[in-house]
Amino acid sequence: MTAAVDFHFDPMCPFAYATSVWLREVRARLGVEVNWRFFSLEEVNRAEGKKHPWERPWSYGWSLMRIGALLRRRDMAALDAWYARIGAELHERGGKPHDPDVARRLLDELGFGAPVLDEALADAGTHEDVRADHRRVVDAGGYGVPTLFFPGGQCLFGPVLIDPPAGERAVRLWDVVTGMLEFPDLYEIQRPKGAAEQQRIHRAIRPYLAGRDWVSIDRGEVIEFPDDPRRGGQA
């Protein structure tokens, strides 16, 4: 059984967050070691001529990951708690952890203290911490999150979830995902998404749609959602 996995995430992605909930359940049941790593959707989907996220005073996902990078230097468990908290705030409650004032409040609630935000932004090394994780995925041919790296170097994109399984079903999915490691020449299995599936996805990510302040982009294409109240600019 695979005993460890590196999980690359962007805190703004609702699908990566759902997968992280499933992976926490797997960890609780099987003792799998989860190493949280970063990937920037802001950077990989950056429009030509726009600033890189590290060139802005505050970038939504990037800055939250810089805070996470500082916490990770102290203890992986601190980053674990940070991702769980900001993920729940956006993807379950429809809140705005990408607002600096909200981020400070969440840091206080976790016991880390609001000044951690300013400490992370004052430390230029947190840019490089996030960039290095991001580069690892890009160098492996990856393009999004969740991206998993396993001992031995194999890399998988997914699983992409909206309703993370719990209990024995979570373990069965782990067996399915890690079973792919036996077939390094198997590159893609994908479930088609018809109208009914699109509606289920839309319902599942409504908190994210309410909380976000940006347009969702997937590999250069703007993603439209029905009845979307948010038509703001790209993060």
C-alpha cells in the first residue's frame, strides 16, 4: 500500500478542496502521510500581458499559499490546518478567505496570530517556496489541481470530486487511484459530463461561486456557470 502522497493544491479550487476532504478521510483510516504542496491556477491561467501573481501586492490564491508556505516551514500540520480552514471558509460557507482581513481573522482563530499574514508577505522566500512547488507540477507535464505525486515519482491528476466519499468508500477510491500506479502507460479515464452532471456540479460549487471575486478559467478558457452572480475580473 502507498504510505505517502504529495498533494498539490490551489486553495481557490473547489474540486481540489473536495479531493482534500476525501484524502483526509483516507489518512484517518489508513495512516497515509499527506504532504501538502502548492500549485497556482492564477499563474497557469494568466492572460498574456497580465502581471504574474508574485508581482502583485496581494494575489488571491498565491498570497494564501505564501502564508501556507511560512506555516509549513514551522510544521506540516500547521499548513494542514490552514488549508482545511480557508478551504471550508470558501467552499463550504461561501466566505472570502482571499480577503486579507478575513485571512487575518482565520489565522487568529487557528491560534497562529494575525501577524503571520504580514510576516509571510514580508518574506520574499515564500514566493520561491510556492514557485518551486508550482514548477514541479509544470515540469511533470501537469496543468491543474489536484495533482498527486507518489513515492517513486509517478504523478496523477485527480481524482476530481464534488462529493468526497467517506468510510470504506473512501478507502475503495484510494485503492482505485493508487491502482493506476501499476499501469504507467494508462494516461486518462474520464467520465463524460452531460446536462444532469453539469447541474450537479453547479449545485455542489455554489458556495465557491458566491465567495469568489474572479472569473474561473480552465487552460485559457473562461468557464461560465448558469445564474452566476459573480462576473468579476480574473484573480
